[in-house]
Amino acid sequence: MFDRCLYFNLNAMTRMVNKVWEEAFQKLGLSPSHAYLLRAVLAQPGMLQKEIAQELTLSPATVTRFIDAMVAQGLVERKVTRDGREARIYATKRARSLHRDLEKTGQALYAKMRATLGVNKFDSLVKSLRQGRRVLSEEKGA
């Protein structure tokens, strides 16, 4: 019935992928969203909240909520810019101690999905999703 439905098939696959990612990052006490935000901040210390939102393709309000939760967990800290209008985000010592495990988890998930789906199918799927995101983003901006 829904064989040709992008919405249904993409969401069904997303639920399956989310389950795998949630189980993997749960071992580090993080949700996948928090883990990816932390990976971004570890890769580029001092990112502005708006830069994080762009990098993760999330709304600024969502990023603010994630950062609030991660500040409460002692994983990141805000440092207000000189003009006081924005905040740069930095990983705490506790978060930096998770860096290696975060990267290992990311690599393990990558390897698992490539093995499960097959290298060519996986690479093609990711490429198609990125291209689709770009086209839809351009159309939205038009």
C-alpha cells in the first residue's frame, strides 16, 4: 500500500535507525542528538549556538534546549561574547573525557550500517539523502 510513499518509508527507516543510535549512545549516557551536538562542539570549540543549529539542521530553540540540558549535566558551558548578544559553546573537561568514546561509537555505527546494508547501498543511500536535503533546502529558500 505504501511502497512508493517517501514519507512512510523514510519515517519507518528513521525509527529503526533511531533505535540503533539510541542504544549505542545510551551506553555513554547521551541521546543521539546530544551526542552529535557534543561531537560538533568538540570538533570546533567555541561554536556559536546559531552555528550549531546550522551544522545539525535544527531550530535555534531546539539547540537552546539541548544546550540547557547539557549545561545541567556538566557537559558544555556557555561563554557570552564581548557584545553580550551571543554565546560560544565549549565542552567541559567531563565532555572532553568522552571524546574518544563518542568517536568510537560513531565509527562503530558507521561500520555496522555499512555491513548491514552493504557498502554500495549504504553509500548510495547517504548520498541520495544528502542530495535530497540540499534540493529541498534550496526549494524552501526560493
